[in-house]
Amino acid sequence: MRDVEFRRLPQLAVVLFALVDVSPAPAADLIITGGPIITVDERRPQAEALAVRDGRIVAVGSREEVLRLVGSATATLDLGGRTLVPGFIDAHGHAYSCGTQSLAANLRAAPDGHVTDIASLQATLRRWAAERERGRGPEWIHGVGYDDSQLAERRHPDRDDLDAVSADLPVTVIHQSGHLAAANGRALARAGIDAATPDPPGGAIRRRPGTQEPDGVLEGAAIQLVTAVQPAEPVDAGAIARVAQDLYLQNGFTTAQEGKSRPAVDAAWAGLADCGELLMDVVSYPSATQGLQAMESPYVGRRYRGHFRIGGVKVTLDGSPQGRTAWLTQPYYRVPEGRSIDYAGYPALKEERVFAIVDEAFARGWQLLAHVNGDAAADQLIRAVRAAEQRHGRADRRTVAIHAQTVRDDQLAAFAELGIVPSFFTLHTFYWGDWHRHTVLGPERGCNISPTGWALRRGLPFTVHHDAPVVPADGIRVLAATVNRVARGSGDVVGAEHCVPPLMALKAMTLWAARQYFEEDAKGSIEVGKLADFTVLSANPLAVDPMRIGEIRVEETIKEGRSVYRRQRSAPAARSAPGPHPPQ
């Protein structure tokens, strides 16, 4: 009987073979090989080649496996020894503002500008005004990015300093944090700010010593008193959005965030999306305190329309640590001039307002981003999330604690319990590491800013960001700062226990960032089925000396299999009809 069954096997095999589709797989649109491919996929950490079809990854593996998908129309990209990683995902930034800042005078210190003291700040503003006079002339002199921690005087410019720039025109300058500003006498008068003007809730008007006369420096909500009367630039919003997009693509980002948007900003991104000109994904989070008409938009949800969607809402709970307006549980190491010795910053909103915003977000199923720099603000967020969860039940909401500069280890335990994602502004270690240790927080707290080491120890996935335009949208600089934590100026390592291995830092910018957006099934790693979003780097960040990661360049950015930026060109690839990557 067994012999009979054995003799029938070839016949059964023929039948089974006929039932199985053994036709070759369709050819790939694009095949990439010729250099290290870091997948950020634990099951296959590295690969020799990959294939793309219809904007998605269809094969990852050895050259032999992938090259089977070559067809007559398949384009190829030879990395030439360069390294491919998943496209960088912006965990927090203000993309459109990167474009608008190009319209103002650049008051940043090195390495992003040349302002070193009050005199050079004044000179920069005068040059900017003189250049504008060649056209129609400025109605308002405006600069952005000054940093009192980097000025030789170690103070903010005041109204007298800015009156010296112009006594006839209003002059305003915005602090690099975005949470402070300074105005001259003409700008203060335009805004109606005088000795009788009270401090607005969530802000402060700094006064001249011994008087109620404004000295020109404005904190938090007080800035809006001036910006509300500042004339809008007559610019094309779509053009500003394109400038911002180009900056992001040049730095390897395939997904960007609009992290506290206004209706006009959302309209600009939606306009590009509708015209097919949006070459990266943009996720917007309208301000939860400035009206929520945007949440009635057809762009609300987790599906992109032309690469744009509105993902939830954003709320700001405090200010800036480097500007010493963040809300702490312990006083500042060195309090600002005119403040009492127990000064620890202040909240941006009353507790009941915060609870109401979090409750509404939970009730409506909106993802919530909360700006929390100080640990007292983080405590407030934890209280509000606990209360909302008790009311609406537990769910996978992925509330995001933006910046989380001074969160304590016990707060990270609460984040893990409540499903709060910490998104660390690790570039603080580079830009303000010395300032935090010596002026803002002191040696111990200063070394524990952006405590990524504590998060790793707890197994808590986190993300890292640049908060552009606070600092440039430079993905490589974010990666280097997360790994090395080296302060500009002193060159000291700021909190060695929080230095992150390069692979973990890369995960925080790719796979974990995709998870923050509920997009881990489509982005963040190089796996079959995911979008073909890639960044080509000049060197392998996992192989070079970690201290040299900052020297790596973004060579190319690829979105859904299409090259949208190449370094050898001065601008992103021409906006033509989508298609596969051309042969290299």
C-alpha cells in the first residue's frame, strides 16, 4: 500500500504545482544597492539592497534576492558607499515659521549667525533695514533669534538699545526660544504698552528698576500685545511654505510637523497639497487656545490628503528654560534680574483651563501635544491626563510631552503609566548646555536636561526634535546632540549618563517618531510594505567615531521612491510628475 501511495506522489505534485501561482513577481520601479542600508528593523538590522514599487518597499535583503526584481523599466540607485537610513521624521517643529523667519533679520549667534553682543545686534538690524529701504522701505524693523546667553552683556536688549537702531520706526526682536521679545519705544507705544498696562495672564512686562515703566522686554503672552499690531508681510503664503519645505528636504526630513498652527498656516499647506506640490508629509496641530475651527477641516484624521493632515491639537503650559520662564518646582539657579530668590517661572494657563483642554481632546479623540519645559508644567500635564483618563477611560492616545527638558525620573514613570510620549529637545545640550549648568538650573539639574538615559532605562520609547525655527531643522545636528551631548563653547559633555547609542538616537528620529504619529505601520523603518521614505547620508552614523557624526551630510532625500532633494543641486528636485528615481 505504501508503494502505491509513493508512486502517486509525482502526480499529486503536478496537481499542487498547477494550483500555486509561480509567476514571477512584478518588476520593481527602483532598486537601491551599493552601500550600507540601516533598516532600524530588529529582525533584519542591515541589508545589501532593497526594491520599491508604487512608492512602497517590496523587498529588503541580499543583492541576489532583490536583483531578481529588476525589469526593463527598473531604475537603480547605486549608493556608492553612502549610507541609506529611513527618512527623518520631525517629532516637533514649526515648519512654516522656518519660511517666515527668512523675512526677518537673523540675530542668532554662531554657528547659525554672527551676533555676539548688543552692538552687533544693532548693526545687523540697521543693515537689514538699509537693504529693505532699497525697495519700498520697512514699516517695522524686525529681527529673530537673539540669545541673551550668547551676548557678551549676558542680558536682553532693552527699549533704549532698540531706540538706538531707530527712533522713528517700531523695532522688535524675538528671543531664540520664541518665548521672550524686546521692543523699542515706538513699538511699545503702537501696542499701547505703558506703565499702567498690567501683566497679561501667562506673561510679564518687565519694568525699569523702581518703576512701572516698561523696559522693553516682554515675556510669554505679553509678546502678543506687540505682534497683534505688527503689520503682516505682503507675501505669498504658498511661497513661504515652499521655502520651508525645501529646508526640511535638504536636511533629510520626509515628514514635518506644524506644531501650533494658525488657520492661515494650515491653508498654506493645504494649498500645496491640493496642487500636488507638497513633496513631504506635513502633520499639523492647531493651537488649542486660539479657536478650534481647524478641527472641522476635512484634513483632520490619520489619513493624508495630498501629504497633509491635521493630527490633533497643541497646548503650551509654560515658557522657556533658557529664557528662565519655564515653570519649575524648584527656583532657578540664578534668578533673572528683578525677580525674588524663590522665583521658579510660572504657568502659561490656569489649571482649570488646562484640564478643560485635555478633557476635550480625550472626549473628541484628538491627539494632544503639550509644551512642557519645566517639571512643574509636566506635573500639571500628568494631573490633567489622569483626570481625563478617569473620566473617559484608558485608550491608546499617545499624548506627547513636547520638550520635557527638566522632567524627573518619577515623572517618566508616570509617562509610561499614562502612555505619554516624551519628545526631548536634545539640542539644548549643544546650544544651552553651559548656560543651563552655570545659570539656569545649576550643575545637577543642568546635566539632566533631556534625560534620555532615564527613559532608556525605563524602556520608554522617546523622540527627539529640533523645534525649528528655534534652531535650524538640521537632522544630523539632532542626531549628534542626542548621541554626544557636547556643549558649544566649553565642549563639555552635558550629562554623560544620558548619552544615547547612535542606533537608539536614529530610532528616536525614525521608528519611534513614526510611532508618536500612529504611523509605525507605514514609516520609520525599512521593511517590506512600508513607504519608501529614505535619507541618504555621506557616512554611516553607526560606524563613524560618534564625535564625528555631526560632520555627516545629507546627500539625498527620497519620498515614496521619488528623489525630492539631492545635495549636488542647489534646490530640491524639479517639481514634475511623480516617477521612479532616475538611474545614477
